[in-house]
Amino acid sequence: MLVSMVRIDLHTHTNYSDGTDSAEELIRHAEKIGLDGIGITDHDTFEGLHEALEIETDLIIVPGIEISTCKGHIIAYGVTDGEFEIGLTPKETVDVIHRSGSIAVPAHPFDSIRLGIKNEIYNIKADALEVINGCITFSYFNKKAYQAAIELDLPMVAGSDGHSIDEIGIAWTDFLTEPHSWQDVISLILKKETIPVGKRHPLFLSKFKRYSRAIKKRKERPVPYKKIRIPKRKSSSKNNLEEENND
């Protein structure tokens, strides 16, 4: 007997960061293609998420933010607001994420081209690992993330990392137990009741279509298009205080 699973694309971007489409466009397209939910995980901003949470939909909207550390990107799931300093180390960032009451999931961890934190995953207390990323540069990086999740005994999730409506839904996370809220989603991730599913986009075709769409829709953007780079190293407030005390 086949069991119908809940499909949630846990990694998407709106036009408040480097996505091409609005939160509503992402949500309506997700409904159209049969997803049960999406994670709104813009780079270093909650504006797209706040817009998404105001939209009437039966989809589960999983709140998140993709935070820029000095080594790469870590997603915080289960947080809807707050200040997250960029440029901290992965370890410092994970500490901040945990203090906020959310969970830390390194995005595309081994993709050095797309700013994964790479071997830093072995130095932090991640709560799960993104093992299928739909916009990964090479499939090998997903395989390496999967192997690392097994080695570290971590829950596994997947997401399209969609930056346009054309990209969402190529990778998603299946849930073995039906979640009724985003809080359930977080709980089920931690309980390892997830199955990562999907594949990567055709790299060059996907990027060509995305940038073409971005140009056509540039006048609709609520904020300027974000160029995503690794920020310079910063020390956390906690570390600054410790340094002052040592002086």
C-alpha cells in the first residue's frame, strides 16, 4: 500500500533577496505543482517571509533565513524575525541560531562555488544537513553532503534553492508523518522523519532562464537585486566581551 507523503520544498528565495519572483508568485506556483509547503529562506532578510506569512494559503510556510557566515551559508529554520549578524564564524552563527530557538541547517554544504561551509560542518552542532540542493553546481556535492549526514548521524533535508518559480519543486523533503504546522515540520526534522527527494537543475540552462527572468522583472523588485558574497570575518558580541575582559 502506497503512503501519500507531505512534500515541502524547504529552500526558496523571493525577490527580497536574489530571487526573481514575489512571495505570492512562489506560493501560487507551489500550489499549482502540488507541493504541500515551502520554506522561505531569503539571504539575511525576513522581508519576503513576512510577506509570505500574510498570504492566504493552505500551504505550510516554513519560516527561515539563510545567514551569511564568514565561511558560507547556514539556514535557520523556525524563526520569523530578529537580527542575525552576518560575517560570524559558522560556530558563532549556530550558537546565535540556537539562542533564537531555531535550528541550524548548513545549505549546500560542500558546494564551494555556491558558498557552502564545507568541512566546517564537522566543527559545529548542526541540527540537520541539506543533502539535496536543486541548484547545486555538481551532483557530487550533494552526494558528499549525504555521506557527511550519515557520518554525523544528522537528519537529512532537501530543497530546490529555487530563485524563480521555474526552479522550485525540483527537490523537496518528504515527511513520514503529516505535519499540520511549521512547528510540526521542525519537530519532524529533528526526529529524522524526513526523506530527501529530487535532483539538480540543468546548471547553465537554469541560470540563463533565471537571469533572463530577473532582467524582465527588474522593475517589479521591492529591493535591489542582491549579489551574494561571503562577508568579511566579524567577531560575535560575546567574543568581543571576552576579549575586553581578557585585556
